[in-house]
Amino acid sequence: MIQEGLLLGLSTGSFCAISCAPVAIPFVFSEKIEGWKQNAGLVGLMMLGRLVAYIGVGFLVGALGGYAVRYLDPEIQRRLLAVSNTLVGALMIASGLMHNFPGLKFCRKFKAVYRAGWGSFLYGVFTGLNICPPFFLAASRVFGKGDGLSGMLYFAMFFVGTSVYFIPLLGIHLFKDRLETIRMVARLSLILLGAYFLLFQGIFFGAAGRFK
């Protein structure tokens, strides 16, 4: 069954990559990358964040066993997705403001504590909690096993399979001749996309379920 996690990731990973692209691409392009090592480091930390989110969910779903049906209740899915989108939206807006308006008081304070490394890691965690159809399918396959370790291993292999589709992010430094223009667009995109995730995919999306 563990191998199935890898095959599921390989067969559905393009969907995961497309889902995360609006967050991953503007973030990586917005940072000042000075070479392959730094680019690989940021992408690596983002993927580490995704891995942490994946194996955490895998452990919980596996350990809950028969009770996982409740855990995977559609309303709980909605709430988790709304929370992760709200957090990633807030982080995108804060990052975009920091880069575009460094003179603002909030931006100076945020810049004092912000580090591209942990920012990349948090982006990975928040996007890793986005419950897309492949993610839900993986969860549905492990909940009946009643084994947290098996759930972790399954999701770890699922992560390996989906990670193949994120390899192109390692080539961002190759755009160095046009990187300043791309970086400017990416930093503005962080604010706009962050507002979209925060409001429409986060707060409003979560609140909509309460009025059904």
C-alpha cells in the first residue's frame, strides 16, 4: 500500500502543483535570489513544509482509524481549507507589503523578524494543508487502517510523487537577466493574490458554510 502512495502522487501531482502555483511562484520570484543554492534552499524549505503538513495529516488520519470519517467530514474540510487559505493569504500580503513598501511602520517591524527561510517553510505548510481532490483521496485510503505510522509513510510517499511536479521551481535563478522585472510583478502579485486567498478563499469561504 505504501507504493500506492507514490503512484497516486505521480499520477495526480500535476493537480497539486497547479493548485499551489498561485502561491509558490509569486513567493519564490519575489525573493532576491542570487544563485542556484539559494533558490534550491528556498524551494527545499517550502517542500519541507509541505512534507510536515502531509505526514502530520497522514498520522492523524491513520491513527484515528474508524473515527476518521468524522475527521474528514465535509464541514471540517471546509474549515481547515478556510484557515489554511486565510493564513497563507495573510502571509502573502505581509510579504508583498514588506517588499513594495519597506518604509511603512508595519513593514519595518515585519522585516525585522521575517526570514525568507521560515517564510518559505510556512508557505509549504499552509499549501500542504490545502485539501485538493488527490489529497482527499490519499486520506480516504489510509483512514481505515487504524495505524498512524502507515498513514505517515503513505503520505510521505505521496509527497515524493507530487514533488516531481515542483522541480521546475529549481530553475527560477536561470531567469536572472529578467529577474528584476519579474520580481516586481511577483511582489505586486503577492498582495493581490494574498487578498484573494485571505478574503474569498479564507474568511468568506469559511463563513459561507455557517449560513447553509
